[in-house]
Amino acid sequence: MNYSFQFGPVFDAWPLLLHGTWMTIQLSFLAMVFGSLVAILCAWGKTAGPAPLRWLINAYIEIIRNTPFLVQLFFFFFALPAVGVRWSPYTAALVAMVFNLGAYATEIVRAGIESIPKGQIEAGLALSLSRLEIFRFVVLKPALRAIYPALTSQFILLMLASSVVSVISADDLTSVAANLQSETFRSFEIYIVITGIYLLLTLAFSYLFRLMYQWGLNYPDRR
């Protein structure tokens, strides 16, 4: 193979790569936060809500989990403007990621909630705690501890899936790489660097999640 590696044009564009990396981190973090809130609310609705609400939540989960993320992204960016809902590529990407994560994480959170022994809930009722207090302090925190590995794995998958948003020109790391490739024609070098950046992001998020577990969920189990 007679190929001359030239990483110079790639490293010369480090401000663009840094910007793309930051946008990927920002998109992923916001989607994780808002997607988790959607998942908690939907999981609560599935376990304690009225039948019509449970039906709506189940429909939402089935639609999202049985359609490709790319199609969902196109729906929010290309289809909704037909009915007057218009937003930027960044906003469309964020909303699509939130809806996608919310559906997958709902089932994870629901499984955690249903793993809590009924005796703990009855003890909360005996202490005159409100239903919201029981859900917040007796159910949710132990459930999050039980499902934390599965939930954080879903977060990592979401961060990696964020590369798809480049197809609607959202200004993420993959989009920057595509633009650089069209300008420099150094595809091999560019995607080696991009692969390394995604790997570092995955390791960084994994380390952050371990720190969060040690800080908030690593407590003795006294049951």
C-alpha cells in the first residue's frame, strides 16, 4: 500500500473539531437530562397512572422503539414543518434524541420501580408520607440504584447515536468531519481522528457516570 498519511490538514482544523466535540457533548448531555425526566414521568404513569395515560405511554414507547432513529429525526426536522412546526437542526436533533431516549429509558426505569418490595411502600404509607414523597424517596432512589448500569449504558449509546444528526446539518462532530473531508479529501486521517475523539468521549462519560454513582448512589443496603 503506497499511501502517504497527512494529518496536518486535520490538526490544523482543531478549532472546528473542538467546536464539533463540544456540540456533541452539549447535545448528548441535554438529551440525557431531559430524556431521563421524560422516562421518569412515563414510568410513573405506566405504574400508577390511569388506564388512558398508560395506553398513550405504551403507544409512544412502541412507536419509538420500533422505528429507526433516523426516521424519527427526519420526522421532527422535515415532516413537522408541513404542519407549521419549524425549528433549527440543533433543536430538531435535541428533541428527537430526547424522545428516543425517553422511550427506551422508560422501560428501564419502570423495571427498577417494579423491583422495589411492596413492603417499603407500605412502610412509607404507615409513616404518613404522601404518594409523591413515597415515589421520590422510597421508590425512585433505590430503583435508580438498581438500574444505574443499564441506564448509563443507554446514555452512552445515545451519545454515539448522536452522530446521525449530521444528516440534517446539525453542527456536531460527525458533521464537522464530513465538511473537513469535502475540503481536504483526507478521509482516512479525518475518520481516524474522529474515531479517537468518540472513544475518548465514551471513556469520559463512563468515568463521569462512575463518579456520579459513588457520589449519589453508593450507600449501604440496609434491607
